[in-house]
Amino acid sequence: MELAHTVCELLGWQRPSGRLKGRECREFLERLDADGRLKLPSKQSGRPVGAKTSVPTTARGEWQSELVGEVGDVAPIVLEVVRTADQRLEFRELVGRHHYLGHAVPFGAQLRYLAYASRPMRRVVACLQFSSPAWRMAGRDAWIGWDEPARQRNLQRVVNNSRFLILPWVRVKNLASLVLAQALRRLGADWEARYGVRPVLVETLVDPARFAGHCYRAANFLRLGSTTGRGRMDRERVRAGAAVKTVWVYPLLPDARQRLRA
């Protein structure tokens, strides 16, 4: 990381917030090392990007008393950005134990939320994670209509809803779409405060074998079709059709497409 930070300083490679893009630079150096272009010094062992994290096992991750009813019965719903160490542990445990994809280290930028019901007592009912977008996605890219230079300039203004979990003991009608709507209303300001760039589009991928995407439709997302099923890291195109997902997008601004093409 020290080497990556030095390279970033020399090249002026930084985020709009002014922070160095050390993690991305380190991964690029590691790719050059793997290709035999250079030889990196040995590094300390650590958890690779995207690896499954260790998941705590505590009482708050156990199955709790069911919460059933209408949104009005548990309102107001309060959305909080995950900031403290305790919130990070709680988010990791709930998503790690109850989301079918588990908890993984997000790639690049990320912002996480915990949603709380206020009645009959304050308790967590949902978890959301937003992170860096897919590098390329045919349906999304065609819908935006950007060329390659515009995509490279503006991709950082797209964010991906990479995790969304309504806790399994929570069965509150319309809760999912309400939580999504609340997150979308504040995401632009929260993301800009952390990373210095204002996103204009949210994307997400839904596994059609598991979910129909009703909550995204109810939150006014647009369905753009399906992916090729290759996944983020299939650069050799050997996994086509292996994990097809449905693509949904939500413009945070009415002229989102025009801004991304600019």
C-alpha cells in the first residue's frame, strides 16, 4: 500500500474528494506483477478483495420475534448510515447470516445503511449496501447511450445496490419499497459527503431464480433486461449464462442519461 500511495502521489491519481486511489492502484500493480511486467516485494497476508469475511455469531443475529403488519404499524422507519464499529459488526452479522450471498468485502467505494422500525420498539428491520458499479453492463450502457470516453469519465457517478436484506422474521407489507425509497432520497448527498462526487444513477442486479424484483418496481426502478451471466471477473468470457441476473436502474435525476453522456 505504501508503494501504491507513492505511485498515486506521483501520478495525481485521486478521488474527487482528494483521497488517493491507493486500493485501485495496488490492485493494478498486482495485475502487472501477475503478468510478469514487474516484481512486487512480498506483502503482509490479508483478506483479498471480495473475500467472505468472518461473521460474528451473537444474540442479535439469532431469529427474533416476528414483526408482522403494515408499515404504519411500525413507523416511522429510520435509516442510519453505518458509521461505528458496533454498527459495522451488526451489519456484517445480519447480512452474513441471513442474505443468500453472505457478506463480502465491497469492491471500491461503498456505503451501508441499517433501517430501524420505531414501534412497538426500536429494532433493525433491513440492511442496504451501495458500492461501486459494474465496469461494463450491456443493458445499462445501451440505455445510457454513452460512448467509451464518456463511460470512463462518468462511471463513478453510477452506484450499485449490491446488498438488500429484509430480515427474515420481518413481514411488514410495503416495507421493502419504503426503505428503498428513503435510501434513494438521501443517497446522493450521503455518497457525495463521503466521496466528493454526486451519483446520478443507481443500478442493481436481481437473481430471477429467487426474486421477481417487485420491491424495485414499486420503488420506480426501470427493468432493462438481463445480463450475460458472466460475472464481474470473467475477462476470458468463459462463464456466459452461468449467473444471469435481471438489471434494474433508478435515475436519481430526471436528466441522468444526459449527464452520464456528457
